[in-house]
Amino acid sequence: MGSTAVEFKNAATSTLLELVKNRRTYYGLKGESPISDDAIERIVQDSVLHVPSSFNTQTSRVVLLLKEEHQKVWDIAIKAIEGLVAAGHVPKESFETSTKPKLESFRAAYGTVLFFVDYESLAPIKEKFAIYADKFDPFALESNAMSQYFVWLALESEGFGANLQHYSPLIDEEIAKTWGLPASWKLDAQLVFGTPTSEPGEKAVRSY
Ligand SMILES: Cc1cc2nc3c(=O)[nH]c(=O)nc-3n(C[C@H](O)[C@H](O)[C@H](O)COP(=O)(O)O)c2cc1C
């Protein structure tokens, strides 16, 4: 599938598919940006405003952090895992040789987008459509993932590299405290981005 040449009516479709094919996970990132901070903000804003959500519930929340503010996220993660090391839950050796350098590599990037879901805001609609009540939380997460993907794609389209991380719930409390976020915002993912310093790894694509 997908190997025959096809023609699209709209050239933007080919461009879009090229972006989809070229999006990768970049771990080697530095703290420089190929575009203005305003352009980054526009990408993130549009991802929240225009990505769909079930029943148009608009449950996604994002926080865009750049430079020193971005570095704070990864200082929080390092501190949280240092706490686990001190408590004997994580071996010191693997933290020093693997986890800490990885977290420091995220810190060396330009920015992080924090993606949250406001599940509490779904209470009225769960009551209204009781038959679907158990569907709304997964729908909200699916919508959030769409925003994550869109931002990842758009940032890489502009010359960034990015990788998607999940350090929740370890960092949740400190993140909420540091940026004064509402208690109802549940952190899902952290998208780290910066100017690439290395190519992504090899990736096998399965064909069915
Ligand atoms: C839902 C989801 C969760 C992921 N979580 C992580 C993660 O926690 N840490 C990480 O380094 N990569 C994470 N990734 C990245 C995947 O490992 C990566 O996308 C996959 O290996 C394919 O590589 P590619 O992104 O270069 O195409 C995640 C990707 C998805 C879609």
C-alpha cells in the first residue's frame, strides 16, 4: 500500500503527507530556535483552538515554556527522580549514567509544551449524556493527543526537532505549583523541542 504514484487535487495534500512522513523523534536538541517565539505561540494556540474535541467540549489546556522557563521543567524532573534515588526506589548508578543525562538533554532544548486535560470540565456533559459518560475521559485524551501531534508536526515543519515525554505523575505537583495552574488540569505529555543537533535513529516501517 502507498507505493503507487497518485495525484492530489490540492498540492497542500502532498505537502501535508510529506510532513507526516518526515516527522520524527529527535533527541539531540539545542536551545536555539529557527523561528520567532510569536510563531511558536501561534502554532500552540491554533492546536488548542482548532483541533477537534468530542461534542466540542474543548478540554485541552497547554502551557508553552521557552528558555529558562522550559529548563525549570527538567530541573523539576531531575529533582523528582533524585528523590526516588534517595528513597532507594531508583538505582543511583542507572540514574547517573542514563536517566540524568537524558533529562539534561531535554533541558538543553529550546522549549517544552505541557499538554493537560481538564477532565473536571466534563462533569455537566457526562450528566447530560449519561449513556456516554464513560466515553468522555478517553475522548478528551484522544483530542489532546491530536493537539500534541499537530504541534509536533508544525514545529518540525518550521525546522525544529521534537520528542514527546511522559513524566506524569512524578512532576505534576511541582509543575502546578511553579506555574500556578488550576488543580483540575491533569498533565498528560511534555513535548520537548529545539534545533536538532543529530539525526533521528533508524526506524522500521511495517507494511501490511
Ligand atoms: C502516545 C505516544 C507516547 C510516547 N511516549 C514517549 C515517551 O514517553 N518517551 C519518548 O522518548 N518517546 C515517546 N514516544 C515517541 C515514540 O517512541 C516514537 O514516536 C516512535 O518510536 C516512532 O519514532 P518516530 O517518532 O521517530 O517516528 C511516544 C509516542 C507516542 C505516539
